Amino acid sequence: MFESAEIGHKIGKTAYRDAVAPLRAALLEAQADLQESKKIPVVVLISGQDGAGKGETINVLYEWMDPRFISTLAFSQASDEERERPPMWRYWRSLPAKGRVGIFAGSWYSDPIRQRIGAEISFKELDARADQINRFEAMLVNEGALVLKFWFHLTKEGQRKRLKALESDPRTAWRVTKWNWDRLKTYDQLQEVAGHFLRMTNTPWAPWVVVEGTDDRYRSLTVGKILLEAMQKKLASTDKQESPVAPMVRVDTDGRNVLSELNLKLKLADKPYESELAKWQGRLSELARDPRFKARSLVCAFEGADAAGKGGAIRRIGAALDARQYQVIPVAAPTEEERAQPYLWRFWRHLPRHGRVAIFDRTWYGRVLVERVEGFCAENDWLRAYTEINDFEHELADSGVMVVKFWLQISQEEQLARFKAREQVAFKRFKITQEDWRNREKWVAYQHAICDMVERTSTGNAPWTVVEANDKNYARVKILRTLCERLEAEFEGKHAPGAERRSKKPGKRGKKRD
Amino acid sequence: MFESAEIGHKIGKTAYRDAVAPLRAALLEAQADLQESKKIPVVVLISGQDGAGKGETINVLYEWMDPRFISTLAFSQASDEERERPPMWRYWRSLPAKGRVGIFAGSWYSDPIRQRIGAEISFKELDARADQINRFEAMLVNEGALVLKFWFHLTKEGQRKRLKALESDPRTAWRVTKWNWDRLKTYDQLQEVAGHFLRMTNTPWAPWVVVEGTDDRYRSLTVGKILLEAMQKKLASTDKQESPVAPMVRVDTDGRNVLSELNLKLKLADKPYESELAKWQGRLSELARDPRFKARSLVCAFEGADAAGKGGAIRRIGAALDARQYQVIPVAAPTEEERAQPYLWRFWRHLPRHGRVAIFDRTWYGRVLVERVEGFCAENDWLRAYTEINDFEHELADSGVMVVKFWLQISQEEQLARFKAREQVAFKRFKITQEDWRNREKWVAYQHAICDMVERTSTGNAPWTVVEANDKNYARVKILRTLCERLEAEFEGKHAPGAERRSKKPGKRGKKRD
């Protein structure tokens, strides 16, 4: 992997000067086009050995390009707000918007490599990380991003020389610390781990570019030229490049499915409802104050046809919680800032801190429900969304976030009755819109979408609970009970398979990386 | 202030039930109107004594209203990201967008009251905080917000009873901790401090509503009704309510002003430029790594006519910094999310952490420059902006952020020459727009606006540096030198008057509140 970066590449002073002027002009041109079209975010990862010129290269890029449309993201010690979210949260919040260049000095590669060198994780775990990264980067590329990953390489002798040179120059001596010299001792280990990890993450959609770090001019020019060419090609390509997706197939030849099998006649009379409600709300209120919740967080996802009773159910949950502890996130059309980011970005940004609850009224499943049925996104987009969503929820579960998902199912007759009833009651009138009526017409298409969704995204980590919701009493109690039982199981380490994985490494999740 | 909240208000069960149904319907209606018009953010502060029903009331509001359009913000211990910014940052980032209701459980009142009770600040300092808060709330109201401040009051005996009652009910016992009982001991002190502070902040635009906290039904109904009425009235009022502003007057009878007095012929030849540039960049590079910078941050503000050389100057600063340490923030039209917030919100969100630098390419002065001259905002808006901006910069300076502001002045002839030159050079072509040409036509109006700006916002904390920018060499060196000298003065505690204030309380700024 590193051989071609050990052959002593060099660029002379004059050749460099002659090359820089047109390169700079072209880079600014490409950046202006990027900014104008506002379609492509450019993600540049600068990584490699200490002393190989990472900081210098970033500074050169700033010199050549328009710094107003670049951001450099440095990731050292995580802040406490970051530590209380899944590890990828800090990278999601730093993603460049469409039209901008985001340079990552340190990235999602840093931790796995460091942890493997420190023998904190096994090679098998490292490979699992590689897989996760590959899927993440594929998602970025499918969402339109240009992903460029640079690795600056030095031979062991080269690194020693670079560090010495940096140290002897008063202008750069500050860059070299004892920590850097210590890294030299682990050179061979880094080579081994990085070599393996780079190979595992060397995908067609986001390949590594290994650059020899010895000669400043060679390194700068190489990065600049590659960045330029990649931007130009990406800007010029008219067709959206996407991972292939299999067509959707359905196996309900007999017409039976998770929805048809529901008994929508299930009911709960008012009297038992009152006592059941009080019982489960009391239980939930206790669970939310359980000391074990202090290092966890809860994400509730509510989906259901219009008038299925999502709002009422959410209220009954909220009533058992302290208002200061939870947020209801109504999901409507994305804002301008959200549209400039990958689809899941607007859900990542609302992830709760430890001890907190986020209740989503409609969710990231919009893509495989309304967007699919109404044709708001391309077929490819919703077809690949199933795995992207599973990955998202997997990352949440893996970091201790409990994801509890409800589909509230009502019959067409019940929906119609509720629409009519709502129009009579003054204080609910605001809930009925033209759209609600229109959506009814696509009932069958929605039922298919729901079945596909449940089939493809009900995972051990984050199972769907389909709720018979024709009777509001019954639905609310089932939701509260499910939620309580899930929290209990999670607290007692019984929820599989996340529980298994976690219980193998007790205390691991709470560990802080400083 | 509290007398009317000690007369034993009570509402009977039936009266309560009869009142709640129509109240709830009307609240939902008002909320729907609010959400539809998307013009008014509603800021509700819930404060008062422990045990007076703050949490309960918030929960009741959630029961009555649509929780999708409410957020409750609880402010306990500040996160490290918050501690590294001015104290008001955490409140700015939590402000509700237009159309939403934001309930503040704990607010900008909590710290001053707590600090005064703990004798950490003097009464004089408390009054200074009151003044600051009054101005902040006036800004919110002028920006269209409805600000409602509730204080829940109990007599000493009443508080003791409430705490006992809460403690003896297993469902609420968790709410009462030793901390609450300790607060009972400081009842008289709290009464004194809060009484004073509430009176000082009882403004016509954001008056306090003191509510007796003893009876749950009375308290809930009172808050609900007041919230409803205030929302309805605010929604119904067609004219924008604003603080009065004095008309703009100018005192340059002789035609001389800070711009006319500039010597735009100042020049620096290339040879001395190279060495001066290297000298100051080197100095800046050292200052940015100075250990004293680790507890400070730097905000550079760049304003100037088109083609005045802002970009080039920013590059020269950037070249002396580590790219991982600074961000350039290009200020263009606000995004949708930014338009839903007070004007200054989009600048607050970019404030740097400790040890970091934010360079604004165009700034919050847009309001008193382009928005004023082009008529993009009402006269009142830009007339009140001067003080709002001074308050903003004052808060920054007060918390250790160094604010360095540059106006780059060029002559009309020089601007024309640069426009023409730019059109010749390929890699700069993207910088010239139709607008640039159009702005030239309003030259005189802009010169007036600039003079007013400098006159009204060049403060001891954040002075303007007007830069003679016809010669780029001269301008860049002057900017770098000014910046270095300012950083040095700040580090040595010589920059007045912020320095004075800070040096009086050594170590105070770094103090954390946990």
C-alpha cells in the first residue's frame, strides 16, 4: 500500500512555482462552480504520520483556495456534549453543506487506529469498524458528496528526519512534542494497523490516496492537483452516481402481512384504561428517574397514518416525564440548512444527551413512507434508505441509546370517522389539512410501504411495535407498556442483541476518551 | 411585589374543570395561529421558589397545548462547550424560532440571583446584570418576540408545607432533595434578592407576573389564561411594537469625518512589505500559541467596500494561524433557520471556543451598512441596532473574547481600477457580481453609514480600526500589526476598559460554575 510513497518524490522550486499559479486559478474556479451549483459537499480527510505535513498541507490549501467556503474540523478531545452521543455524532455535526469543502484533520479513522494500537480493540473489532465506515462513506457518496481520503506517508527514517527538521526550526518547533517522538517508537505498529485498516476501507467510492510526505512541494502539489481533478470531474458528471440497489420484491402471495393479521377490534374500556394508564405512567416516571438512565438516552419514534393517534400517545408519555427531560420533535419538510446535508442529518442533530428523551412525531422513516409513495425522492434513494436507517439505529443502540419504534395502525373506516369527528371539535380543527384527505387515496400504496418498512427495519436492536390503534385506550396502554418493558429489559441487560454485546464489555460505554 | 400572591388564592374542582376545556381549545387555536403566521417566537420564563409548582405548571402546559411546537429548556450545569463562550450563549442557542413556544425552566435570571445570595457579586453588580437583561429582553421584543416572565411565590410557611406535601406523596417525593430544604433556610435572602431583582427587571416590554404557587389549580389556570391572552393580543396586533428611537443626526457640518481625514496615499513598497509581513505573521503565530490564549478567544470582524481587500487581508491572517484553529465565516443572506431568529442569532452561533479564532468576512454590521442603505430593513431596525451591537460586543469582551474590527477604506477610483483588473484575471473572476457594480452608485450613502457606524460602535472594548486600503501592502501590514498589538495588550491586561474590569477579579473568568 505504501511502496509508491517511498520512492523519494521531489519537485524543484521552479517547476513548483510554474505549476502553482494555474493550479490555484483552476482551484478557485472549481470552488466557485461548486459554490454556485450547491449540489456537492466535498469531504477531504487529511491523515497520516506525524510530521508528514498534515497541518502544512491544510494551510497550503487555504492559501490556494477561497477560505470563505472551506472549514477545517479538528477533532481532539471530545466535548461532554459529544461524549454523551454516539461516536459518529461529532462528525455528523461537522459535515460540510453542499457547495462547501470540509477538511477533516482527524476523522472517523483516528479512534479505531489509535484503539487498535493501544490493544483496546481486537483486529476483528477493527474490521467491524471498517465495515461501518465503508457504509457511512457510501451513504455520503450516494447523497452526492465527493469524498477524498489522503494518507501522508513517511519511511521510519524519513519521519525521524522530518521531526528533527521541524524541531530545529524555531518557527515550527512548537509542532513537535514528546508525544510525537513517542509515536516514532510505535512506527511499525502504526504501519501494520494503518496498512490493514486502509486496505479494508479502500473502497471504489472512497479510495485512499497515499502521498509521500517527505517533500513539501511534491506533497502540496499532489494534493492540490488531485483535489482539483476530482472536483472538476464530479462537477462535470451529469448523472447521479449511486450504489446499485435490488428492485423491491414482495412475498405476500396470499395477501397476508403484518398489517392484515392485526386484530383491530382490540379494545380497552374506560375503567380499566384509567387504572392501566396510571399504572404504566407511574412505572415510566420511575424508570425515567432510574439511576441507570443517567448514562443512557431514549429515542421514541412514532409513525402512523394521519389521525392514528400519534399525538395523543405522545402526550401520555410526556405526562409521565418531567418536561425538562424530553423534547418532542415534529418532523415536517426539511429546512434549507437540512436540505444541504445528507438525509439523516436532520435526525442526528436532535439526538438527546444522557438522561434525556427525544420523541419523534414522524421520523427518518418518512423516506420509505411518504417520500416513496408520493414520489418525493428517486426510487434509488428510498431503496437504499432501509440499510442506511438500520446503520443509523445500530450506531444509536451501540452507544447506549434505546430506540423504541411504534407504528400505529388504524382501519380506513376508523380514519374517516376520526377526520369527521375532528371537524366538529373546535380545538382539534388545526390538525386536519387538505393533505390528510388526499393521503387517504393512496391507502394501498401506503400499506405496502409499511409492510416493507417493518420487514426490513425491525431489528433486534430496534424492533418495531405495530400497535392496533382503532381503540385509543388500547393503543395508549400498549405503547406505554411496551416502552416500560423495553426500558426494564435494557436496564437489566436483557434486551438482545445489543444487551449481549454490551454486557461483554461492562463499563465500556461509559468510558471517556480523554 | 409579592403581596398579591399571599392572599390564599384557590380554585375549586368544578370551576377548574369547567374552565379548562375552553381554555385548552383556545390555547391550541392560538398555538395553531402562531405556527401558521410564523412571525412571533414566544419566550416563557418559569421561575420562583422551590416547591411552588414550576415543573408541575410546565407539565400542565404540555397537557393543554400541542407539544410538537413547544420546547422546554432546562439549564443546570453548563456543558464545557457552553462554559467556553459568553454566559448568554447557552440562552441564545436555545431561543425558540418564530412560531414556536420556548419554555425556560431556569433562565438568565438564575445565575445573578444565585450569585448574589452566595455573596459572589455585589448589589451593584446585580444591578448591572439587571440592566443587561432589560436590554436583552427589549431586543427580543423589538425583534417580534412575546416575552412572558412568571414568578411563582410562596410564603415561608407555604413553602414548608408544599415541600412536606411533595415529600409525603411517593409520586412526587423524588422532586424534594436536601438541596430544596436548604433553600428554605435562605428563604428570606431569596425574597430580598429576588424582590429587588424582579423590581429592577420589571419593564413595560417584559413585565413580571407574580403568581401564588400554593394552589395547583389556581396557579395552572392563571398561567394558562395569561399565556392565552398574551398570545391572542400579540397575534391580533397589526402594528409592530418597537422601542422609540431618536432620528439619526450628523455633526459633520464642515464635511470632514473619519473617512475624509484618512490619507489614502499611504503605501508600502514590496521589499519592506515582505519583511514586515513576515515579522508580523511570525508574531501572530506566536501569540496564537501563547498559553494565555488558551482561556481566551478571538473574533475578527472585517468590513469594507467591495474589492477593498478583505479577502486578501484575511488570507494573510490565516497564513499565520493553524488551519485547525480558525474559521472564516462568510456572511451572506441569512438562511431560513436564521431568519426565524433575532438578527444577531446567526453571529452568536459562530462564536469560537477557547483558543480558537473566528474571522467574519462581513459581519453583524450589515444591518447598519447594506441593510440601512439598501432599505432591506426598517429604519427603526437599524437605528436600534447600534446599541444592540454594542451590547453584543460588550458581552463578548466581558467574557474574555477579544473583538478586533477593521474597516478597509478605498477610494472610488481605486475600486474601479480593481473591478477592471479583476475582470482580466481569470482566477478572480468569480468575485465580481452585478451587485458590486450597483453598489458603487450609492457611494455617498455608504460613506455616511460608515461614519455613523464608527462613531456609534467604536467602544473601548471593541474599537474600530479604519484602514487606509488603497495600497494592499500597507493595509495588510497595518491589520496584522494592529491585531498583534491588541493581542499583546490583552494578554498583558493593558487593553482598557475590559482589561481593568478583568484585572480586578483575577481568575474569575476561568471559574466554572459546577
